[in-house]
Amino acid sequence: MASWFYPNWSAELPQQLLADFDLPPRRRIKKLSRGMRSTVGIVIGLAARADLTLFDEPYVGLEAVARQLFYDRLLADFAEQPLQPPRRVHPDVTAAHDQDLHDELLPYRSPL
């Protein structure tokens, strides 16, 4: 059904991710745990192959193993489908990125 909304939808990736995260494919979403619902968002976000994908705290409710799996799959997906990475992945990463952005824009600041 998600493929109706996303023209670049990957048909194979959701099946792979469902198996990787051990997510029951036939269970209703409202019957899933908080971590499993987060996983559904991750599956849709990665499989949509959208030009821009924003994950807002996708790791909420995920166990440590599933969280690491998410990060591994996200990095692997970026390697396969190079896109502009999201700015807000983790506060430490964001702070480093913001400093780089500040350094790049500093010469262009108005004297006012």
C-alpha cells in the first residue's frame, strides 16, 4: 500500500527490513509495541526512496540491538543510494555539522 504514495518505492527492501528487525508482517500496527511501531516508520522511511527523508527520533522504543541495526541499515542505504544525509541524526553530529556550516558561511556574513 505504501508503494501507492511513493513512486520510487523499493519492493525488495521492506521484506529485507521486516526480516532483519524480526517484525511480524501480518500484525496490525496498533497491536505492535512502541519499538515495533518505530520500526515500521524506519521501514517505510528507507523503502520510500524519497528525495528527502526525515527521521524524527526513529530509535524511540527500540532496543539497543535494533537501534544498532537501524544505524547499520541507514549507513548501508546511504552507501547504495547516495543522497544528502539528514542534518539531525544525533546532537553531537548536529553540533559538529553546525560548526562546519558556520565556518563555511562566516565569509558571507553581512557587516551589519
